[in-house]
Amino acid sequence: MTDYVEEQRNELEALESIYPDSFTVLSENPPSFTITVTSEAGENDETVQTTLKFTYSEKYPDEAPLYEIFSQENLEDNDVSDILKLLALQAEENLGMVMIFTLVTAVQEKLNEIVDQIKTRREEEKKQKEKEAEEAEKQLFHGTPVTIENFLSWKAKFDAELLEIKKKRMKEEEQAGKNKLSGKQLFETDHNLDTSDIRFLEDAGNNVEVDESLFQEMDDLELEDDEDDPDYNPADPESDLTD
């Protein structure tokens, strides 16, 4: 007959020796304890960690122990779910044998896999961002390929903007035309314009200067007098055209 109490006591002593820094007894009846499991350090010394809680059933190890995730760090919900599935599988495979060390070792390996997955995921995210940056740069230099659809869309937008500019310009010209006074309106609104030219001439008065040097050489010019021409006939205009 199996002495379950004795087997459980012996395993507890072994576990406390194997995991001195992470093994904690919660109760003695029923025997309940926790073991904290930490992954190996990943990129940037990042780790994932979980604390497993085990409670012996009355007929353990012929029955599986009760287990749960007592606490965790840096694990996603799907990671927690995967660990619980792993514990169930390992417990089923090891019925009849003390199994806590085997369960903890399986979880340890799983945590290391998770760290590797985190590293791989980050590398993929980095590559994806680099790819997106390259695509954005190519798009910047090559622009958007012209298709019938995007050309028609651009043209419709361009025509609409051009029409707005024309409307605005016509409105400005119309407004400017309304504000511009005709010559008659200027004289009607400012009576000083009636005598402005006269005043200008009066103000100039005796200040008008004539450059006599412009006329000094007039006598030297050879001007032909039609009256000195013996063939000139004032009554016959064509007489001046004959040689």
C-alpha cells in the first residue's frame, strides 16, 4: 500500500533543497507551496517569470496535484494559457510518480521559449518598420503612379480650385470698378481740379527757362525755300515734285 504522506514529505524536502531561494510553504495540511520560475535573460537582460502554486491531493502522486499561476511578470494572456495547458499535459503523463520537479522544469523551458519568441517578434517588428520606412522613402522620390482614376480625381479638384480663384478675382475686379470714379465724378467731388492746370502754369510763371543754345546753330542748317525754286507754282502742288 502506497504511503502518500511519506512520498509527499520526501518530495517537499527535495524541492526545498533544489529551489532554496524560490520555494515557499503556504500550508501543511493540505501541503501547499509555491515555486518561482524565471527564464534565462534575453535581449537587454529581459526575463519572464511566473510563480506556480501547487497543492497536494490526498492520493498524490497517483492523482495530479492542484496547480495554478500564482503570479507572473511580462507574460501575455496567451502565454499563461499555454503554461496551464503544458502543466495539464505533464501531470497526465507523470501520474504515479512524484512530478513537481518535472512540471517546474517543463515550465522553465517554456519561459525560455517565450523569451526567444519575444526577441524574434521584436526583430520582426524592427524589420517591418525599416521596410515601411524604405517604402515611404521610395514613395517620396517616385510619387504616386498616375492612373485614370487618380488623374480624374486630381483634375476635378484642380478645376474646382481654379474656378474659385476666377470667382474671387472677378469679385475683386467688380468691387474695384465700383470704387473707381470717372473723370466727371472726380471733378464733381473735387472742384480744385477745375483750376489745377491754370494754377500750375501760374506757379511756373517766369520760372520757365529756355536753353538758347538749342537755337544757335539753326542758321547753319541748309533749309530749302520752295519760293527760291523757279519751277515752284503755289497753285500746282505737284510742281514741287518735279526734278
